[in-house]
Amino acid sequence: MKTKFADYEGQSEKYYAEMLDRFKDQARKAVTKKQNELQNRVNLLGRQRVDPDLADEYVREKLGVMHPDEIAIPMDPAEKPAAPAPKADGQR
């Protein structure tokens, strides 16, 4: 004997299966996007020549420095802006 509750459970299972499929698709797309971004960065770090912009970005990020005429705009609201780099040779 099939009850209304059994029908509801069947619909619920189908709903959750569809949601799981959507979640998997979204996760797969996010992973593929990140993989493409990382592959691009790897390609820019060729053995023969390093992309100057990538090298500049990497070194400045690791050392935490910026040019005096730059303004840091943090992407994370909790992140504090970086302090400007010290001025070289008394320049203003």
C-alpha cells in the first residue's frame, strides 16, 4: 500500500538528486576555471623567459611592498591595506 508520505519521499529523493547533480556541475566548473587560471600562470613561468608582470606581482606580493604612488584596494573586507613602501633616496 502506497501512502502520500511515500510519494513525498520519492519526490524528495528526486529533488535532492537533482540538487546534487547541480552542485557537482558547479563544483566541476569552478575546478576547471581554477585549473585554467593555474595553467595560464604556469605557462607564463616558462623556462626560457618569465613574464615581467607576473614576476613583479609575485615578488611584490611575497615581500609586501608597493610603489609610493600606488593605492592598495583590499579584496577581502577584513584585510587591512598595505603600508606604502619607504621612499628611496629622499624622493617625495
